[in-house]
Amino acid sequence: MNNIDRILGVISMLSVLVVAVMTIMSFSWISLLLVLVLGIWVLGGLKSIEIGWKGQLLSLGERMDALFEEGWRWIPFPFGLKNADCRKQTISLGKLETTTKDNVKVFVDGSVVYQVEDLQKYFNATKSDLEKWIDDTRKQVVRTRIRELEQKEALNMHDDLGKEMEEALLDQGSEPTPALSLTRRGGIYGIAGNVTVPASGSIPVILRVSNTTPIINQTPIMMVNPTTPQNIWLFPVVFFSSLAPFAINSNTPKRKYASAKAKRKRISGFIMNVLTFVINSFRFVLGAA
């Protein structure tokens, strides 16, 4: 969906609301307060997602499947947004000292480049837990394997060690859906395959590892769209229809109500249309996700 269309759709909705309030109510402190409250509610829903980041929609603090790309988004209360950095990031594993079979010390270093792909699973763990798990797995595999080899063999076993690293990671995994994509850099080791974080420490984050280039956007995004229209210009039509009763008395001069019953009926109709506006705003947020 085009961002400009989204912005123009929001402006159209706000224009409808302001005109409706001005035509049905006199300029009293009550109408001013109502417009002020709605204005704060609308402006408070403007959220920014930085370049390279993604956001997951929240409903009263509960995560939903809808995802948002970078840019400005209108997500009013009770909805919220939880952002994650989906750019390529590097974890430096540092130097690992170990001893070969012929008692020669060797050093293994390197780094892992990763990228978030599945926010739902990524938010179930912390970055420190992820880094610790990768580093601990590397230490276990590298030290165990190199101790079985002589110096010359150890320095020429890049592919074999990478395969064993893969098997060690796969042994701790159980699900095929990736939350991250990773690739190794430098050092004597390599890692490959689809793996998951081990069950220990309650870290259900799922990883995708490769020897070359990170795989980007492999996980399909679940779309929440309770509204059928795909073009945001249809949303102002919905709002115009929901606020149509506002315009009924726009051409009649301001006068006192004939009875308390008529006044209550007019106020209740106004409240119902404001509620309709709010409900359609929520539908707009979900439909734009």
C-alpha cells in the first residue's frame, strides 16, 4: 500500500471529523474539549519505524501477527507497536585458544552476521542469550574436534569443522521456521543449515545459518485485514458514511432544543457516530498492516 495514500487517507478522516463536529455543535468548551481529546488521541497514534527496522502490532500489549515496514504509521490506542532492528548485524566471537593432538596451541576466531526474519519468535529471547548460545556451541565443537587432530590437520579442516558445527547446532534444534538468518566470517570454522536455539534457558528463537549470504525475508508475513478494501482511499468513504448524520442539521440555524428528549436523542446519535469513527479507525489500522 502506498505511503502517500495512507497519509492522505488519515488526513481525509481527520477532516471529516473536524467538519462534523463544527457543523453539529456550537463553539462551546465541551466541543473544544472533545476536539482536543480526539486530536491528542489521533496524534498520539503516530508511530515511526526507523529505516531497516520492522514493527509488530500490539493490541492492549498483546502481540498480533500483523507487521509494519519502515516509515510513519498511525497506530492509535489501544494498539501499540514493538520494533526490532532487522538490519544485518555482526556478533564477534573473539579468539578461542585450544590445543591440538600434538600439544600445539592454535587460535580460532571469527564472527557471525545475522538478520532478524521472524519477529514473533525473535521477541521470545534476548540478544545476550543468543550470543552466549552461539559462542558456547562454538567452543564445545571447536575444542573437542581440534584436540583430536594434529596442527597441520587442524589448519586445513575448515569445511569439516564447519560441518560438525552444523551438526551440533542441528542437534539442539527442533523447528524448521527461521527467525534469523546468519552467516559466518573468517576464522577456521564455518556453520551451515537450519537450526534452533537449545531448550535450555527457555530461548525458543529459531535460526537460519548459511556459509555464504544471509537469506532474507524467507518467513511469510501473516496479514490481518478485517476490512475488504485494499485501497486506502476507500476508508474515507467508510468514514463519510458513518458520520453522515452529522451533516443532517448542517444547514439549520443553531437553536435551543425543543425538549429534553430531543436533546438526549441528538447527543446519543452524536456519541454513536463518534464511536463508529473510533471503530473504523481500528479497522483502518488493521487493514493497513
